[in-house]
Amino acid sequence: MKIKFANLISTWFGCGWSPFAPGTAGSAAAVAIAIVLHRYAGLAPWHFLVLAALLSPLAIWAAGVTAAAYKIKDPGFVVVDEVLGQWITLAGAATLNWKTYLVAFTLFRLFDIWKPPPVRQLEALPGGLGINADDMMAGVYGALVLLLLGRLLQS
């Protein structure tokens, strides 16, 4: 039961089982959820930082349990880390619209793939913490760029 629940969360309700680019599928799911929450629940960009913070303990636990169960350090099908990172990136938006969703998605995927320091180094942390921390840092970089772009375009 514990492993099934951990797999459900770590694969973000099955997005991680996508046969093509599961990380991208996880990021896309995070953006889709953000669009719905913004449109129908009125969530502002900063709310996604709060959601990521609230989800992070569960994500770290689930990723760690799943990695241990499959005996893989950082399974590609664990994508809850992409959800956290994507939501952190969205928190940097001045406003939420189709342009910022697209830019946030692109920025997060870029930083997640590129892994500039210290993103790559954070992968070395143990268990679920290492699985999630690198994507959360990639999300911070994405949020900072999105914040800067928003400020530059407002001036």
C-alpha cells in the first residue's frame, strides 16, 4: 500500500509512465493544473510557491520510497520533482497568461536539462531529497529569469 501510494505521487498520477519525455509530461501536467487553479480558483503566481512548499515533504518521501523500491537512484519515471520545479518557476511570473505559461515551461525545462551549478550538485543529496532538490533549484532559476523578464517588460 505504501509503495503504491508513493508511486502514485512520485509519477504524478501516472505522468511519469509517459513513453516519451516523462519529465516534460510532468512539467506539462504542472502547467495544466496551474492554468486550472489560476482560472477557476483565482490562484496568483506566488500561490504556486506555497503549493510547491506544501507538496515538497510528500514529494521527497514518495520519490525516496519509489527509488528504493525500484533500486534506482533517480528513476526517470519519478516526475513529482518536475511538478515542484515548474510551480516554483511559475511563482516568478508577474502575471499568468498563455505567454508566461509558455515561457515558464520553457525556462524550467531548459534549467532542468542544462543543470547549471548548483543544480547538478544537488542531485548528490541522498534519496528523495536529491531527486527533488535539483529540480527545485532549476525552478528557482526559472523563477528568477521570469521575474527579471517581467520587470524589464514593465519598464
